[in-house]
Amino acid sequence: MKEILADLKGWQAQGKRIALARVVDIEGSGPRLPGAAMAVNEDGDVAGSVSGGCVEGAVVHEALQCLEDNSRKIVSFGYSDDEAFAVGLTCGGTIHLFLEPLDW
């Protein structure tokens, strides 16, 4: 979370709306541990990572939806080990994320 603070402060100074995604749980293997965070501003700019790249695009979509709806939600992304290998990922597992608009 600390690594995204500079981006958050910059976006706040620009008056940008921001959604925050945080890993709250993992099942099986996962690229990031609970507590990992990613912020997405209203322009689709990203700071941080919750998956090391495997599902970041889908997380951006969900984050922008949270900003549009002013909603909070838990979303899950995952693959079995066999499915992950088939699409070029190194591990299976499921990550559970909590997404919410950041309230300054």
C-alpha cells in the first residue's frame, strides 16, 4: 500500500476520483498476499498491483465500475493450475479483492 501513496497524493491534488482494490484473501497460490493494493483513477491510470499482471485489466474495469456506481464490492478471479498453465500463467489459485471508491 505504501508504494502507491505518492500517486494517490498526486491524484488527490488534481481532484481525481479514485477506486482502491485490495487483496483480502487468496485460495491456493497467488501472486500477491492479502493487503496488496492497486488504485485506479477516473482516467484509468493505475498505481500498484494486486495480481502481478494476470488480471489487472479486469480489475481496472471493476474499479471504474465502482466509480461510476459509487459502489463497493468483493470480486474474485482465479484459475485452476491446469487452466493457468494453458493460458501462460505460472500458478493457479483464486484471489478475492475488495473494491471501493476512495473517500477523501
